[in-house]
Amino acid sequence: MKTFSALALGLLMSASVPAMAQVPAASPVPMPQGAPAPQASEGLEVTVSDDSDWQDLGIAITTFATDADVPTRTNAGSTGALGNAIAQVVAADLKNNGLFKPSGPDGLPQPSFAQVQAPVYTVWASRSADMLVQGYVHANGDGSLTVGCYLYDVALHSQLDKGGWKVGPADWRRAAHKCADMVYSRLSGESPFFDSKIAYIAETGPKDHRMKRLAVMDSDGANHRYLTSGQSMALTPRYSPDYSKILYLSYLNGQPSIYAYDLATNSQKLIARTGSPTLAPRWSPDGKWVLYSMAKAGTTDIYRVSAAGGGTPEQLTHGPGINIGGSYSPDGSKIVFESDRSGSQQIYVMNADGSGQQRISFFGGRAATPEWSPRGDLIAFTHIAGNLRVAVMTPAGRNMRHLTDSWQDEAPTWSPNGRIVQFFRTEKGSGQASIWQVDLTGRNERRLPTPVGASDPAWGPVRP
């Protein structure tokens, strides 16, 4: 019986998350004998200094094989149909991130179950494939599924990586995202981000009377779900660092209130009811603090309060004008925010205790909604100079460049690995909002599918 090696990519699932578990060392699926042993990537040096180098990399992704084509409890059909659906998700993930141009699974030879661990390299070399992704789907007796994923270097005739995941029927797409994460990380040297979720505000109704509900979906727009009923307006969601909660602003009964929605219990906890107009609640990186802005006595200032709720808020700015936070640096030592104290909206940085406030945007126009990259190397923001465009700059305010060029793009947030920027775009005239993603080159832009209008997106961490 073949075994899976433990992945060094953080894919080992804890026992507290039974819906998505790493396949144990002894795989429950009998794999063919004589398959090539895992080998180190000798001769393969990976850099990401020039995206164009990767766009020419030929990655063939085949339909995942199965040892027995049997019915499953999924929405994709039998294990045979599911093998194709998983490969489609893997291919879409790798294509949509902008680094690779994969082919398949449609139009490619479909390997047998025995060939999953013993690929016929000559077939793929003749198709000019540099890399090959193959896998399998096995239906377990308890209704769960085991999905295996293998990455091969065609020229070296070697296996570069492999992973396996046991999932419940409703979570089969997670296995596909984990496979794509494994391939992406192995070839790019970057952290994964496909197996993550996005919180956003779902918008329905006429422009002057919109219903705004808190909603979540997968990173590719699948598995959409509403979390609130729409009886009160929901705004500006953000995932907690441990992925367990979503922070958002509610106007229940006209009262501005900050809630933390618990995703495990589908319940919510009041963090603060301010009694005054409130904006943009945000977590600190350690999850201990909630940052927010509140208008009071003619000025708007930034406060922080304990995430446990019930504490006394600490005021971090003291006017003049309008000061709106903002987000923490990844290490929690600094906060980037916007302020009009100079006469127009600009970006400022201060220490986490409110000291050392200094302006960093000096490039013309106005600047708003800053968000610090999880890498710490860039700040994304909305640049207002005629149109609203998403832009990035260094934490020192240098090297500003636009990533988008539309009529109204705003409120950028980052993918967990800091490679993709997500934002919402408003159509001129209709006011219809939709969620978009763009990579750091600004060349690879895509719209995420949502069943209704969508705004205020927030990308959560990679799922455990």
C-alpha cells in the first residue's frame, strides 16, 4: 500500500476540523506498485522576479482518475465526474491567479488509475508540457472522499510534490483548492491562497434603498451563503486572524454597532455600540483589539477597544478634521489610516498607540481606504483623481502605481499571500457593485461571480 508523505505546506489538518483532514501516512486507497518515489527538485530553481517567465510554463492538468466509478453524495455526480470537476477547479485556480497558463483537463488524455503515480512522460513531452498534475478520487465507505494530487516535472521525469485530503461530500472543492495551493506554492515559492474564503456585502434592491447583507463565499466565488437577514444594514466585514469570526458594522434599529459573527455557532457578539456614526471596524493582527472610527462633536477620530467587548475605548487620534482607520501593519506595530487634516483626504501612518503620526501620500489627488499588505511591503488604497482607482505604494509613500483604471474602483483588500488585490467596482449610472481581483502587475483582472450585487470584500486567511 502506498503512503503519503506529510506536506511541508501547512496542510496537516487538526482533529478539530473533521470535514477536511490530511490523509494519514497509510493511505486508505490501494495505489499501484512500482510508482516513482518522491524526489527532490534537483535542477529546478524557482524565482518569481518576472511574471512573464511563469506565463510560458506549460502545466497539463488531467481529469483525476478513480479506482471505481461509483455514485457520491456530492453535487458533481459519480467519482468519475467528480474527478473531472476537481481538475477543472484546479485549472481555473492556476489560470486565474495570472502566473500560469495551464491546459486541461478537457482535450487532454485521461490517465488510468494505475498511471496516476506512474505517468507516461513521453506523452506529455510530445505535448510540450513542462509540468503535469494528476490525481485520483476514491469514495470511502462512510460517504467521505479521499483525493490525491501529484505534481510531476516532465523533463526530469520526477515527482515534485504530492498531497492527499479526506473530505466530506460537501467539501470536495476544498480538496481541489488544496491541490492548486500545493502546485502554486511548489512552483512559485510563494504562500498559498486558493483554499480561503471571502466575506462581502450582498446588495439587492433599488439604488436609493439597497438591502445590504453580510455574505461569504469561496475565493473563486463558489459556495455563496448569506449570514444576516438584511433587517439591518451590514457594512465593512473583516475576518479575524484565526478565521473563526467576521467583524462587521451593523445599523440595527438605527444604532451603529460593531459585531463579531461566530462562524462555528452562527451567533454574534456585540463588541461596541457607540451611539455615534461609526466606520470601518478592523482587527489587530493578534485578534486582541478592534480598531474603528467614530464621529463625535464635529470631528471623526480613531479608537480601539478590546475584542472581548465591554471595555473602555481608547482614543488614538485627536483631530483636527476627519480621521478614519485604517489597518494594522502585519506585526501590529503601526496603523495606516486616512485623514483630511491637510485639507484633503490623504494617507497617514502612526504607531499602534497613536503616537508618531505622519503623512505619507504626496502624489496629487486624494487617497482613501488604505490597507496594509500581509507581507508588510505595500499599502493598497483608493486613489481619487477624477476616477477612483486602486493603487499601491510602499509604507514610506514611494513608488505609487495604479493597478486598475475604471470609473469607480475602491476599498482594496489583500489575498492571504499578498499577491492579489481585491476591490469592488461600481458601474456608472446603475450603481451596481461587483467584486474584482487584480494581481500586482495590474494586467490580470477578473470579476468574481456573485448572485447579486456585491461590495466591501474582505479576504480571509488560508483555511486550516
